[in-house]
Amino acid sequence: MNYTLEGQETERLKFRLLNTEDFNIWVELFENIEVCRFLGVDKIETPDERCKFWFEITFERYKNNLGGANVLLDKITNEIVGQSGLIVREVEGKQEIEIAYSILPAYRKKGFAYESTKKCKEFAFENNLSKSLISIIHTENSNSEKVAENNGMKKDKTIDYNGMPVNIYRIEIEDWVKE
């Protein structure tokens, strides 16, 4: 199954796969330690090392058909605004598909997170990739919780995930059909 949204578009965004040439733009995200804490990479020493790790796991996901973050390009400027995608995860012993995203600082609070995650949700359900989708959100990340709620997701539970306290937000396909 293909979980990436390569070639998909929204009103303002184009989705493409991450490539090594994106490194110098994407490293900016890993300069903010709070963002790194929310992403679970805050124990890695430098922004360059964090970004390198991020690229390695993204490319590994692509290679093993486990989804992965897609680069989001602004259709007008062709600039990278962030990443968003579907990621196959194991949560409490069960395979789940997560809608994940990260938006670069200059593009936050402009609706790109909601727009991209909505497209991920529609793509997953329209292609019967899963009967439910989750977002794994650090318990202190209220901005991401708002994005999930605006995308029709509801808080399902709070768990420890890879050593982080997280809320699992979920939407079932039946609820999406009713939207």
C-alpha cells in the first residue's frame, strides 16, 4: 500500500517526497528545543544531528512503505512551508496510521497544518487505508491539539509513547463520512 501523498494538492499546497536537498531549509525546525521536545528528538545534541536523524527515519519509512512526511510546497511561491503525511506506527501493540505534520516557523498560524492534515485524512479514507486514523500529540502541544480537533479528531486516550506523555487523537471513518 502507498501511504505517501506524493503528487497530491490542496488549494494552496503541493505534496512531494522529502529529498536530501531539503536539509538546509528543514534544519531550521530543529533549532527550537520545544518543537524538538514535541517531536521526541530533544535528546539529540545539535539541530544538524536532529535533522539528519529526521531525514534518516523519513527515508527509511519511504523505503519500507511505512508512509512518511511529505514536503509541503506553497503553490504560489514554491517554497517549503512544512511537512505532512501518513505514518504507519505501532501504538500499544497495534498498527495504526498517524496523520503527522510539522510546519516551519515562518508559516505557522496560516492554516497550512489544518489544510495538509485534512488532505491526509481524506486521502487515507478515500483510499481505504484504514478504518481509523490517529494523531500522536505531546500533552503540552495545545496548538497541535487544536489542529486535530479542527480536523474532526477527538481525544481518545493519554499514554506514554517512546518515553513521552502523549494524547492520542482519533477519527473513525464513520465519523468522517458524516462530516
